[in-house]
Amino acid sequence: MEPIWAQESRDLTYLYVLDIAAEKAERKDLSDRALAQLGEVGGDSPEVHLLIGKAKLNLEAYDDAIGELKATIAGNPRLPFAHFYLGMAYSKKGDYEAAKSEFLADIALEPDVVFNYDELGNVFFMLENDAEATKAYQHALKLDPKMLDAHLGLAKVYQRQQQYEKALQELTVAGGLDPTSSRIHYLRGQILLKMGRKEEGKQELDTSVAMSSARRDQRQKELEGEAIPNPEQNGSER
């Protein structure tokens, strides 16, 4: 991305993505340059604070993200997704009450955004409010029946309530959506063990471990492949 700076350095989205990439590559000089340019191009606008807040959230700098996203909302409390990202930052820090307030605030502005309900379900689950968690996950699935995480969320609620058959039903649906998910096999294995079906449970857990190992091996191969130059890409990094 750095080679196209001259053409794209007035584009806020380009600068946002470049900042994240530079941080992950431990190129602090380039990250600082991208952030400085963001401020130069966008000024002290809510949109710039939102982009910086999203970048900090992606980099797991949650306190910095919260500061930027609060500045976003102070400048424009109706900016799409500002409350959602702030809710995500609070949730990552384990401040679930604050996260709940932000997701509800975003729902008030954007009632049809499915991710709000899924994340709200996760927050209620962590607060051990199974009734509200179930309601939120079900609302997410009403908006998008193929939302894998909402099915997994419901399965975990039913597991905690010892409604194991209902949990397995959700996992069967989830498995149809993503047959390669090690999370599904792991959760199914745990539930089967609780049901006393030890051999089946062990098989599911073994499958989960094997799938996770295969995914790590594949990712390692990808990382090794990324080190090979790609001259056909005109000198770009990727």
C-alpha cells in the first residue's frame, strides 16, 4: 500500500487501512504518518475520529479506541456505527453494562443492523441474563437466519440451561452453515460429554483439535508464501 501513497493519500479509507497495516507490520513511522495525514485531510471531524477509533479497535488498543469513538459521538451522535464500535470496545474490555448501553443506542438509530443484536446477545450472555440473550440472538436470526455466531450463541445459552437437545439442534444448523468450523465440533463435544455420550464427545473434541491444527498449518503456509516477491503486482506489498 505504501507505494500508492502519492495517488491515494487524500483518501480517508486508504489512510485508515494503511494505518492498521503499518501497525501490524510494526512500522510506527508509517502508522504515525498515516494518522497525521488523516488529521490533515479530514480535520477534527467525527468521521476522522470514527476511522481512527475503528483502527485502534482493530489493533486492540481499546482505551484509545474508546477515546476516539467518544469524540466521534460528541461531534455527531447519529453517525452510523459509532455506538456499535464503542460498544465493541467496551465489550472487549469486559465493561458489559457500558457495552449494552451502546448497542442499544445503535439499535435505536439502526434497528435493522443484525450485528447489533448478535453482540447484544453476547453481552447479555456474559451478564448471565439468558432470557435477554436468547431474545437478542433470535432477533438476529430473524434478520439473518444464516448468522452462524447467533446460532452458536443460542447453543451456549441452551448448554448453560442444560437444554442439551436444543443446543445440539442449533449446532446442527450451524454445522450446515459452516462444516469447517472447529468451534462447532468443540461445543458439540462438550455437550455430548455432559449428556454422558463420552465416545461421541471425545470424537467431536478430537475433530475440533485436528481442524484447528490444520487451520494453523494452512495459515503458516500462507505467511511463508507472503514472503515471496510478487513482481506481477507492480511492486505492491500484497
